[in-house]
Amino acid sequence: MTNEKKLQVLDSLIERGNALTSKLEKDQYDTSGALTRQGSAFLVECLEATSRIIGKDSPYYENFESLAKGRINHFSIDQAVEYLGTMKNTIDY
């Protein structure tokens, strides 16, 4: 995967994560669980992208794995977006 493609993947995930954080902040008591499922799916995508971009041995992978095992809310998704941004900064343009 080229660095340009890696950056595109990360930018897309960051954009989606920010949108999901906004939804979760507005509806913190999502009784249907739909937003929680979206959050879980998002974190799984972060894990898969991290595995492809950096590898499973990276601390970022461990961070996403930890978030995915915890409670899914706007704080966890916001933290994931922060990790994605930090990871993006490690890739050469």
C-alpha cells in the first residue's frame, strides 16, 4: 500500500469517526443500540486499517483493540480519531 493510499484511508476513517462522535454526543442514551453497533464496527475498521498500514505489533493496534473491548461512546470514538491522527503523522507524505 502506498503512503498516499494509507493517508487516504486514515483521512476517511478520521472523517467518519468525527461524524460518529457527533451523533453519539447528541444521543448518549441510544436505546436501540444502533450507534453503539456503528461505533463497534468503526473500531473494527480501525483495527483492520492499522493492521494493513502499520501492523498488529504496533501500539496503535493495541490501543484500538483496547477501545473496542471497552464501552462504546463518544469518548471512545473521539479517542480513536485522536489515535488515527497521530498515526497519520507517522506516515511520510
